[in-house]
Amino acid sequence: MEGLAISREIQRSAPIWFHQKSTATRTLFTRGQHHKKTVKCLKETHKIVSVSDAEVLARLLQTSRHQSAWNCRCAACTGTRHTHPQCEDPNACFRRAKLMVDSLLPKWNPMLPQPEDWEAGFNVDAPQDPEAKVFNPKVTTYGTLADTFRIFTERIDGGDVAPDNKPDSEPDEEEIIAHTDGSANNNGRDEVTAGSGVFFGQGDIRNIAVRVPVELNPSNQVAEILAIKQACETCPIDIPLTIISDSRYSIDGLTRICRVGRTKASQPYPMASQYRPPWVKYESARRKLR
Ligand SMILES: [Zn+2]
Ligand SMILES: [Zn+2]
């Protein structure tokens, strides 16, 4: 299971027991404080199966006037004793459920902030320009748990935490326009050399020229896409960015073919998953870089 970020719906649907993304040892899921009693109660009385089930119990700890005691008289504990008479210690069950959810990697914990909390608003106000293609900047994998399964991959570690693509509340520029280009000498041969350029304007200190490093397998296409990557990384994440590129490969790769979170094996554009600016608009070049 992997993805840059995971939707809460998927996070909640995963089985909690021996969760693949739990950092806890197996004891958390096997041993209770009182001879396995708590774990047994969670399974048999509360019928906890999924992360969602555990989360519901964990949230009961926030009930007002709840006390960390077996005989707590708060509304949640009283209610639980009523609906689940076999539960001898609601507090212990809630706490264990919370520990289980807390043990999940941040990317898999539905009780923590996730990119889906803010990315729904991304690009909704991008201007409707028929000549431009709008980049989908969402990093979250939506769908079902099955959509997070990655097979035949090179086991690239997607990290414990979802990328921080949260925009600042107030962008200080209206829009940025960047022209990108890449080129290669001896394209397709062993002695290939390639370079990427980003042009913001005459004399603009942000203008970039870089040589494509050997480890990226230099080619015309790689140079084009590296230029776009450089442009994205140079610009603040929360300002609408228009990238003007003449690379059909890059434009289609990023706006049509690229599915965020796909791994290398199913991804003909290996670097594409690294782009995640909130508003990026690509359009065909009508001007050449000088
Ligand atoms: Zn209570
Ligand atoms: Zn219980």
C-alpha cells in the first residue's frame, strides 16, 4: 500500500488489526493491560475491525468530563456500559483504540490533518483558457483501499508523512508566467548532453539554466520536463503559475497521462509524480525562448 497522500475514506477502511502502516509492535494488538482483556473486549464486544471503528472509540476520549478511570461516569462511558454491558472498562477500551490509531504513520492516520482537507479548492478558480491545459495538483489517492496497492514496483518509499502542499492564505503575487525549454546534443547516443532553462523575464534573477545530471538519463524529453520541475520548485506553491512549454511530452504527461501517486512501473513519466504545485497551467508555446 502506498501513495503520496491517502484519503480519509481509504484510511478508515483499512483493517486496524496488525495494520501494515502501524509503527507499534504486535503486542499493541495482542496484549491488554489485564491479561488480554482489553484487546478481547475491543474485538468481541465493540467488534472493532477497521481504522474507522477504532477512531470512533478513540474520539470518545474527548467527551466532556471524561476521566481516565474504569468507573468514569461521563456520557460516553455510561452510554457504552449501557450498549455494551460486557465492557468492564470503557476507558481502557477507548485508550487502547486511540493507541492503535496513534500508532499509524501520519499519512495513514485519519485523526491528523491531511492534504484532502485543503486541496479540494486547488485550481477551481483557474481561468478557463481553451489553449491551456490545467494541471491536477491533488496528491491524494482517492477511491478504495485497492487503489493504494502497488505491485511490480521498485519499492520506492513514499515517506511516512503526506507532502505539505498547504497554501499560505494570502499569495503576494497575482500570477507567474514561466517559459521553459530543454534541449539535448547527441540525443539518443551515449555521449548525450542536455540542458534545461526557465525564463521569467529579461534580467529576472529567477531565470535558470541547468545541465541535466547524468543520473537522470539526459535526453530532450528529460530536459524539457526538468525545466518544468525547476520552474515549479522556484515558484511559491500558492500563486497561480502558467508554464509555457513546447514539449507535447511534458504537457500531456503532466495533465493527461500523469496519475498522481503512480509508481515508476506504471508510470512512463518517472519524474512526473514530483510535481505538486496548486495551480499550474500548461499551454503550447507560441513563443520561443531566446
Ligand atoms: Zn468517561
Ligand atoms: Zn470494552
